[in-house]
Amino acid sequence: MLIDTHAHIFLEQFQSDFDQVLERANGVGVGHILLPAIDVASIESCIHLAESHRDPGTGPVLHAMAGIHPSAVQEATDVDMQRVREFAAHPAVLAIGETGLDYYWDRSFDDKQHAFLREHIRLAAKVDKPLVFHDREASEDLVRIVAEEKARSAYPERIRGVFHCFGGPDAHTELVLDLGFHMGIGGTLTFKNGGVPENTSTVPMDRIILETDAPYLTPAPHRGKRNEPAYVRLVAEKLAEVRGLSVEEVEAVTTANAATLFGLELV
Ligand SMILES: [Zn+2]
């Protein structure tokens, strides 16, 4: 069984063929799909989908997250953060995310991004659920803030999770490993000249989980088209190739890692 630990299939890009998307995922052995929220409205969509897809006998089991994406933080209010705290306790919500930092699109609200990131980390420690981090050109600050929050937390061991769409660079890899976090590997692994196989070559297999980030970052040979959870198998195949492992080995290890990190029952 494979697990897609990061797929935004609640977005409108999947509205017209949602059931077929799940069928194709089921067809290649995807047993669980985790849905990272972007804003308060999408937390509700994720929970609704998770509650209506809980039976492994009928296809992939869906799981919700609660969080505000760093790029959505600009519009977010304290009331929104309060809603995230309320949703965080919901049984269908198994992680806090996605949160993190994005310096690529807009540097005009860095302070607000930092403040919301810290709120998400404290919330994750409080409810004892893993964090899902988005990091775009912000590795240094993200790693520093996580380390600071761990140092000041009454529950540092609860501050765990994944740096999703991990691609290096090497210097950052060591810091993420030191923090005890996992790395989410997705379609960028298949990009020619993307540097991801090299940048992630020192990451031990027991820290890797697989993801698609659907509908974005579509792996080869489907680049340019919409990404979807079934393509997580292409990521597994590429990882097997660059590590000299069998696809079955990659599947077994990454699925066990994800199940442990997110507390998933594998049936
Ligand atoms: Zn995402």
C-alpha cells in the first residue's frame, strides 16, 4: 500500500472527476490520502471529505488537516486562527497544516507569517498532532523558528512532522534531521536537472514519506498536466531507482513511516 501524504483534492480542479481520481489512486494501491488545508473554508471541506471516505473497502481513506497556508496568512485574522484551534481537536483532523513560510511570492508580511507559524507549532504541541510544513525559500527562518519553539515548549517531543515537498539543499537537510522531522518527497524528484535526487541522497529512508502535492508538481512523464494521488506511484518508482531499492521496499518503508507519524491504521 502507498500513502499520498499531501494532496489538495478538495480544490475545484478535482470537482468534475473526483470519484475517478480516487478510483485511479485505488487502482495503483493508494490506501490513504492526507488533505492539507489552505484556509478555514478548506478545513471544513477536508473534514467533510474525510468523514465521507472512511471505509477502506470502498477506496482510499481520506484524512483532514487544520491550518492556514503561509500564502493565505496575509488575508487571515485572529478569528481564523481561533477556528483552526477549534478544528484541530476534531477526530478527522490528524495533522496541523499546512503551515510554514513562503518567501517566494510576497515578502511584505513576513512578520505575520512568523506569528502564524508559531501559533500553529504551539497548537500542534497542545493537541499532540504532527505538523505539515511548507517551505519556499525560507528554510533558514523556518528551521530557526521550529528550534526556538521546541526549546521553549513544555512538550518538545510532541513537535514533530514533515517538511513537505523537500528538495534540499544539503545544509538544510542536516538541520531538518536534527529537529527529528520527516521529509515529504514528491514529483520534483522526477524533474530532470531538479537536483532533488542529489540533494536528498543523505536522507535516511526511515525519514522519508511520499506525496504528490496534487494538483501541483506533477511528476514525469505527466508534467504540464494536473497532478493526482495515483501518481504517487511514479514517485515511489523514481525513489526506488535512485536508491537502488525495489519499489516494494520503498513502498513498505515509506508507508510504515507515514503510518507511524500520522497515527494511521493500516488495514
Ligand atoms: Zn500543499
